[in-house]
Amino acid sequence: MSIKKRFSIVIPIYYNELNIPHTIPRLKKLQDLVPNYELEFVFVDDGSKDKSLELLLLERKKDLRVKVVKLSKNFGSMAAIQAGLHYATGDCVGIISADLQDPPELFEKMIDSWEKGNKVILATRSGRDEAFSQKLFSNSYYFLMRRFALKGYPNGGFDFVLLDKQVVTEINKIGEKNTNIMSLIYWLGYSQDTISYVRQERSHGKSKWTLSKKIKLFVDSFVSFSYAPIRVMSVVGIFTAMLSFLYGLFVIYNALFGSIPLQGWASIIAIITFLLGLIMVMLGIIGEYLWRILDESRKRPAFIIDQAYSEDD
């Protein structure tokens, strides 16, 4: 009798009390779609203060395929996924959110692609049933990532993915903080396949994916995978220096020959404030790189496990 392969699914949880009663049954139905696989569900509670953890532990009592990892506080969805990957033991590992905006049934096609030899299968969004503002932010983010950070990055982006265990091992070894796990997966360069789908509107609960978190992910992604901000600073600095030099020659010429009167404190103040503002923006960009270097040098972990409820407990 052949030994079944194991398929692990990592699900980050943050205030998903209303989603869990719908998410877990739907995930369990995957067993009918992939009967030749042993399923493992790794839920990572990222510091939720609702009943999410309580509901997960109740599910674990009913089904030992459910693993629950509790983080000591809210470290963010990327760190929660990293934690889950450390506990996933499958031959292939899926990552999906708990809100069911991504259809778990798509894992069947993703596993078929994995069996053909692809080590990374990306479920890319061909469309979104979301508000215009969310679409605009997402589309702008992925356009900039594709243009300035990771060439060929999927147009609609992805955070619904299936990985070979070799890829999971590499991610666990990297252990990078303040990064975008999805971009890191793409950067690794393993053989890839893409499957498109339309992301659904959220039916239960309210998203905790706030604007500030989106902005942090945007900055983290660029600082981790692109030198474009620094290069733009260099170009702007050189261009500004050239203009300043030419303007200086113009002032000296007029001081000597007096052909054109130079007047106006307002214009001088405007130029000074503009340059000072430009300098502050540049210092801010440099600061984003520097504090991440400092954070990495401290060797603090990206997440802290408070308790893990697994098959060994």
C-alpha cells in the first residue's frame, strides 16, 4: 500500500471569529477533491482578542488534523505566515486567507500543477469583487512592484499560493523580517505556474487590513526588493545640483554686468523651502533603509510563539 502524500494549508488568523465556522468546513471538504492526500491545517492566531483562538481549539479537539499556533502578540500577517510555514510538514504547502475571498477548491488544480513538477503555483487575480479604492491601491501597488522591483510580477498580484516543501525550507532558512513573503516566494525563482481566478467579496466579518498596514507592506516590499528609491534620490540630487550650479553662474553674471535685476525674497524663500522639503524626503527614504538594517542587526525573531497546539502536545 502506497503512503499518502501530505498537503498542509497555512491560514493566518486575526479577528476571524465570524469566518472560522465557515472556513474550516470548507477546507475540510478538500479531502473529497484530493482523496490521495493527507490534509493538515495550520492555523496561526496572530494576537486576536476575539474568540478566534477559542473556536480553533474547539475544532482541534474534534479533528487532530487541525494545528493551532498562537503568537504572543500581533506581528502581522506576513510574520504569521512565516510561523505557519515552520509548523507545516506537508510535501506541498498551501497559503490562504481565512476570509474565503480566495476559493479553497482551487487547490485541486494547484496540486495537479505541482504534481507536474512546478514548485510554486500562484493563484493570480484576474479581477476583484471589491471597492474601487481597494482596486486602485492594489493595481497601483502591483504595477510599481512589477516596474521597479520584481520584473514579471503578476499583474493582479497574489497571496494565495501552493509551494513545494523545498521552497518552504528555503523560506524558513531566510527568516527575513519586515518583508513581503509573497514577493520573497517570487524572488526565489523556482519553476512557477499561474492559475487565474476572480477574488470574491468578503461575506463574513470586517477586514483588519487597514490603510496603515497596506502602506507598511508597500514600503517593506520596495525596501526589500528594490533600490529604485535610492537611485531616484541620486538622480534628483544630481539634477538639483546642476540646476543650482547653472543658477549660480546666472547670478554671478548678472552681479558683474547687471543686465537683469535680481529681486524677490519670495522666490528665494520658495527655493529654499522646496530644497529643504526635498532633503527631508530623501532623509526619510534613507531612514527606511537604515532602520531595517538596524532591525536585522538586532537578530530579534520575526515572531514569538506563545503556544503551539499540534500533534505532539
